[in-house]
Amino acid sequence: MVRPYFVYYRAREMIALNSRAIRGVSYDSNTATLTIWFTSGEQGYDYYNVPAHVYDGLLKASSHGSYFNHYIRDQYAA
């Protein structure tokens, strides 16, 4: 008897941000993948090899959009 093969992915919880540019974020510490959902679209964008301190900085930033533009956009592969 052949059993079906299933792949299980650990769901990452989206954290909503109070931002005009970013709707929410999630971070997978196992793969250092930061996912960002922008207010202008429905899909999330993955950024790879993002250190945890950069993610923490994004969460704590007074302007999430400015932090993204300065420390994440064009700094990490998407």
C-alpha cells in the first residue's frame, strides 16, 4: 500500500503593524526569513537571511516604513 506524502510547514503568525506602508510581518527564526505584507497588496514578500536583530528593529521602529526602506529593502534577497 502506498501512503500519500504530506509536507507540513510550520505556520508563522503575522504580526499586524500600525503603519501606512506595512500591514504586517512574520519571521521564521529557523530560516531567517522575514515576510512582509504591504498595505498596497495582498501577497507577502519574503526576505532571506535577515538577522533577528533587524526583525526586532522593524518591530520597535517608530516608522516601520522608513526602517524597511533603510535597513531591509535592497539589503536582503527577496
